[in-house]
Amino acid sequence: MATTAKAAKKSVKKLLTRDEVATNDTWDLSSLYPDSEAWEKDFKKLAKKEEGFDKFRGTLAKGAKELLACLKFDSEVDRLGEKLGVYAFLRTTEDQANDESQRRMARFQAVASKLAQAASYIAPEIQAIPGKRLQELMDDPVLKGYRLVLERMTRYKKYTLGKKEERILAMQSEMAGAAGKAFRQLLDADMKFGTVKNENGEEQELTNSTLMEFLLSPDRKVRKKAFEQYYAQFEGHENTLAATLSGSIQKDVYYAKVRGYDSARGQALYADNIPESVYDNLINSVHNHLPAVHRYFELRRRKMKLKDIRHYDTYVPILSNVKTKHTWDQAVEVIMNAMIPLGPEYCDVLHDGLTKARWCDRYPNAGKQSGAFSCGSFDAAPFILMNYKPDVLDDVFTLAHEAGHSMHSYYSSKSQPYQYYNYVIFVAEVASTFNEQLLSQHLQENANTDLERAYLINRDIDAIRGTIIRQTMFAEFEKITHAMCEAGEPLTSKSLQEVYQGLLERYFGPDFVIDPQLKLECLRIPHFYRAFYVYKYATGLSAAIALSMRVLNGGKAELDDYLSFLKGGCSKYPLDLLRDAGVDMESPKPVDMALSHFESLVDQLDDLL
């Protein structure tokens, strides 16, 4: 009996530990720092910068040169802090149980908090300059490179508190992130999900990273087992997770109220100068097109020959007998072929980054942060974290997506000064999903059979559903729960799940079977700890569909417009950058066009099947 148990234990597929991962499969962070000793040297320099802020205090209204000196010093400190912070952050994502990495990040955050406190007088002092005098300073040629910085800073005048209050708020930065940090530690390090037998009868570890592999299994019993076993952990921790989410929402509401905003959502959208009508137009447009989404679920149920359809049936391709496999090198090759319309410079830089320059940390390992992201900075390569799986076609699209972010970072850092290079999320999601559109178009054009084309169209439908429909549902959840908090309604495990249950019923439709565990999903979404972020995925894909069609059907002018958009950084507000590129997001038309495209794809899939 003991021998059999040992044999079974040996057959379980386990993730490699970080030190077992091949060097070529990891990112090369040397463009940030060659080693931890070099980081330590710069960290000591950064820590000493705190005292440098005092010499500018009380001088900012004297003249343009004095104001410029302060702004340049602040920018230099921020630039060094970015480099140090990115390195520390990326090291924590490699293995979140690594104590040295966690301590490095904590030390950086402590110093960053002190620096924020030291610099907290700058905005209030500038905003206190009388309007006429401030205009004189801003018109001085000496400040030309910081004019937009000053304009954006003075926009916040009515929401900025006194020096003492701003210092107090700056001192709260570490505390404000406690809920999100606790959530990530629980999700990525402490929660264990056991093992599940895959469709081949092999015991495989169930993790945040491998869950999707199980949900893509053609065997419904495997999907059901993984779904139920995964959510059993959330059921066991639901009160803790509800408390961390509630704490994060309360933090958002607190800061909005303290500063005098009408709502937490209003504060979140103000930074990008986005009218709340853009957010509401998105939700309304999606609501209007939900019958088509419900029709798609019924098509999926029929074609999969299911008696009923449940959440764990919505990720596996309808044509589950169509197998795809892309090694890392094959994925890079197909992505590069898809990117040809963006020109040789774009393609050469990206190809080098994904191969020789080692921008990307490729595969899952024990303790590694789940999901994927791109992390760009001004002074280093734009790094990509992946948990790449060769048998999952979506991972090829994810790599193209993150590559879009990274090339956006590459172009903006090469084309803009530091203070204007760091583009905002609203436009970032355009660059990433634009790449997905090119990849999808390329794969469909090169499909060998109708079944292969149907498989790809099915994937396209699910991408739109996941990026526009699903993210809008998340955005509506954020809108409702923050409004509840602002109205003084308690945010408990029960109330949060009741809101989510109502949204599930609306978005999935009357004929969809909603398992009782599914409402726990609201407790496992990392983006909820960065409120009013997810709607940008939906608006981003809508803009990307319009812009990709414009580039593919256009010529040099349309391509130049798009590349200029990538080079724009934050040199303009996001809606203006997009208008220059050729799409107006204040109109509901881009979202309606994307959802009409969704309906057309559903019709095509029905015909092909």
C-alpha cells in the first residue's frame, strides 16, 4: 500500500522551482541591474534624495528657473525610483515565497513612501501660486518641457489639500496597499488547490496558472472537477477574501471623499480626463447586445451536445478535436508573421526582444505570480511575464498582447522625455489588443480547412466575449459596489456575492445554469484591487478593432498615424491620442461596432458548423 502511494506521488506533475528553470527561459534584468549589489548601490543613493527636497520648499513662485530646478530634481528622483522599483517588483513575481525578494520590495516601498512625503509639498505649493503669476511662469520658455506637467498638476487644485494634510495622506501609502498585498499573498502563495487528473489520466497540480488548462479540457468531468476543487478553496476563505476586497473598496471611497470628489469612480476617471459617460456608454452598449451573447451560449450548448451549459463549458473550444500546439519559438514566428503590416522596424525590435534580448520570463514555476503582464520602464527593456503553455492557443494571443504593451513602451520611451513617456492604461489596452487583432486575422487567412477557420472564429468570439462582455460585467460590479460603500451599505461576503449573482444572471442569460460556486468569482479577481481599471480592456479592444481595420485597409498614412500613437506616451490626454490615430471613444460607435462584429462572427460560426 505504501509503495503504491509513493509511485502515485512520483507520477504527479509538479512545477519546477525557480532555481531549476533554464536561464534562456527567464528574463534578463541586466538592463535594470546586473545583480542585487548594483541595486543596493542605487538604493542607497535614492534613500539620500529625501533631504534634497527641502531646499526647494518656498521657492517655487520666485521664478521659472527655481521652479524648473525643483521639477527636474523630482523627475530625476522619480526616474531612479522607477528603475529600482521595477527591479524589486519583477524579482518578487519570480517566486512570491522568496523572502529576500519580499524584503527588498518592502524596503523600496518604505523609502518610496518617505520620498513621497518629502515631495508632498510640491503640488500644493504650485497650486497656491496666484493664477496670473502661474501663467507667467508657465509661459516662460525655460519651462517649455514641463508645461503640460504643470497644466495637469493645476487641474487638481480643487482636489488638493493643505501641506499638512497632503503629508498625512502620503504617509498612508504603504497602509493603503495592505488589502491588495494580503490578497495576492493568499491567492498566489498560501492557497493550495491540490491535484486533478487530466483527460489523459495524469495527476496534475491545480494552480491559478493551470486552472485554464483544465477548463480547456475536452473532458467535461475534468473541467467540472477542476472548477469545483478550485472554488472550494475560495469557499473556505470567503470571509477573509471579502474583508480584503471590502477594505480595498473602502480605501478608494475614503480617498475620494477626503479630496472632495463626487465619487471614487469620478476620481479614477479624472486622471485621464475621461467623462463618466464613456464608462456608462460602454455598459449600456453591452446591455443592448446581450441577447446576441445569450444566443452564442445556446449555439455553444447545441454544438457541444450538452444537456445544459455551465461556466466550466465556456472556455473549451467548441471544436475540441482541433488540436493546436506552438512551442515558444513557433509562437514567436507566427506572431512575427502577423505583425508584418506594422513594418520592419517594429518587427525587428520585437523579434530580438522575444528571442536574443530575453525580455520575457516564459514558463510557470513554483511560487511565480499567475497570469501575464508587461512592465516597461524608461531606462530598461520592457519586460514580459508569461506562464506560457504550448497546448493553449490563448497563450499565443497573450504573448502577442503583452508584446503590444512592450512595443508601446519601447516606442514611447525612445520618443518622449521621461515626464511624458509613461502612457496610461486607457491607451495601453489599445496597443495590446491591436496585436491580437492582427494575429487573429493572420491565422484565419492561413487556415487550411473550414473546421480550422471555425475554430479560430470561435476563439475570436470568445476573445471579444472575455475582453468586452466579461470586463464590462466586472466594471459594472465595481460601479455598484463602490456606490454601495458610498451610500453606507455594508460590504460583506453575502452582499458582495448577491451583487455578483445578479450580474451573472443578467450577462449569462435565463438558459445558462449558474453553479452556486460561481458567485465566489468576485473574490478572486486581482484587478478589483485597482478599481475602475477593467473597463479599459473593453474600450481598448473596441478601439483596437477600429484601428486595426484602418491600418490593414489603409496605406502609409494610416500606419504612420498608428505608430505616432505608439510614440505619443502621455504627451496628450488619451482620448486626444486616439482621435489623432483615427477613432473617437467619446462616441458609442466603436463599442457598438465591435459588438456588431461579435454578432457577425456568431453567424459565421453557426454557418461553418
